[in-house]
Amino acid sequence: GYIFDGFPRTMAQSDALCAILAEVGQGLDAVIELRVDDDVLVERIVNRAEEARAAGQPVRADDNEESLKVRLMAYYKQTSPLIGYYHAKGGLKSVNGLGEIDEVAKEIKGALGL
């Protein structure tokens, strides 16, 4: 099997992936949606930037509230329609993406039946 992280992000990419998988006789077993709260994401990005700055480490150019809001708008315009699409196809699994890494990993494994 294959695992795709952060892909597809648009309906066009989803259609292309579906076509490629069909060519090789494969399909998607599941699509995992990591549910998050926008305000918590903004807070985490701002904190990450502040922690990097305080440690004397470089801060990513897009680690700021304005850049994150632009990325969120792109998500809502281009990617969020995939949630309904995959839900309608029956392969969507939703997981709380705001927990600790181990908790999120455990939820993903559970959603996949592992």
C-alpha cells in the first residue's frame, strides 16, 4: 500500500490520483482528516516562532499569523471540498489533530483498523 501525506490538496489532484490508481488496479482504503481549530493553529505557529527566536534559531519565513491565515484561506477554498467528497465516497476517517503526537498516532491507527 501507499501512504500520501498532505495529498491530494485539490479536486484536480484527487481526480488525477484516482485515475492513476485505477490504471494500476488500486484504490484508496481510507482518507484521514486531521481536525484542528484555526485559533489553536495560529497560537502554535506564533509560539513556535517565538521559541525559535528565543533559542537563537532561524524562524521559518511563513511562521507568522498573516502567512498562516493565507494558507488557511487556500485550504478552505481548495482542500476542504475534498472532505465532503471523500465522506460521500465512504472512505473518510476524522481524527482529532490537536492532541499529543502519540495520541494522534494512536487515533490514526485506530481509524485505519491497525
